[in-house]
Amino acid sequence: MCGRFAQTNIIKATSDIVKTVIGKVDNIDNFNISPGQEVAVIKKYSNGRALELCHWSILPGWAKDKAGFKRLHNTRFESLTKPYFKKLISENRLLIPCSYFYEWSKSEENKKIPYCFKFKNENDLMYFAGVFENNQFSIITREADGENSKIHNRQPLIINKSKINDYLNLKNNAYEVLQSIKPPELDYYQIGLEINNPKNNYKELINPLPN
């Protein structure tokens, strides 16, 4: 799954693949993004790609109990063949740029231990595959691969930079594009419990715990 992540220097970091910035997208670092917040995402328009804000977690239009419905902040890749998600992935695709993301494992005492995941080169952004409805989005997840699975059994589906055009092109079968992408190699390390509180938002959250 993906329940928290970070975006840093996001306007400059995406300038090589984005043509325009729409709305009030700030270049302010956010080290503890949680579901429900507005997040910078990338959408494709007829005149090129744009960076804009979108609300993380979808409340589907068909949900009858709006107050009690558990919003969809993640969408399983395996669910993309179901009618609702099949329609979204066919018509409403976006990318979520990410600098770091966080997952939790459980200790022998059943306590949740947070870890920070990133590319080996910290200057490289990850791009999560996502779908949206109106101004709300959900991050697509897949089974965790290799070393990552030691921490959590799910992880965001990260798009190779070379596959961005293929994914955002609505003429392409998105399911087939995503299926062809292998999970990238990521570094991860344990971080402090301060990340557990969504109100905490500062750079030191990503510092590794001392050995």
C-alpha cells in the first residue's frame, strides 16, 4: 500500500517532463503527505503535460453512504479489471511525483516500525501510476518485490520514466503498459516514530535512525 509520501522541490524537479503549472502549486517541501491532502500531480492535456493540485483519496460517485464510505487512497493493480476501475484507467490517468515514501513493518511486539523508501540517487523522482475521478485521485499499488517485501507486501506502482508517455496516452491499454513495468530497485532504511503523526512535517523525518 502507500499511506504516506513526500514531495520536495516539486516544480523544479518535474520541469523536464511538465510544460505548464496550473493553479496554486507551491514549491514548498512536504515531507509527510497523508490521504485527504491536496497533492501535486501530473495530467496530460492536448497541449502537453501539466502539474496541478488534486485531492488524495477518491469518494466514488456511486457510493451511497458518503459519510461512512472508506475513501480509496490506494487502488490495487489487480482490481483494474473491475468495471469501475477499468473505466477510470481507460479515461482518467495521472502521475504522482514522489521524492520519498513510507511503509511500516511490524515488530515481534506487534509495534509498527516506519521505513523510508527512495531511489538510490536522491535527485531522481519516483512517478506513481494513478487514476482520478473529478479532482480526486488514488495511487495504484502492486505486490512488493524482492527486498521491499520484507517491510510490506504492497508498494506503489512506479512508472519508468521511459514509460510515462505510454501510460498517459489514452490510446494505449494502460493495464498492459503497467503489467510490462518491472519494480525498480529502491533503497530503504528505518526512520523515527515522528513520521507516525501526520502533523509532523520537516526534513528531519527522513533521517535514518543511528545504528
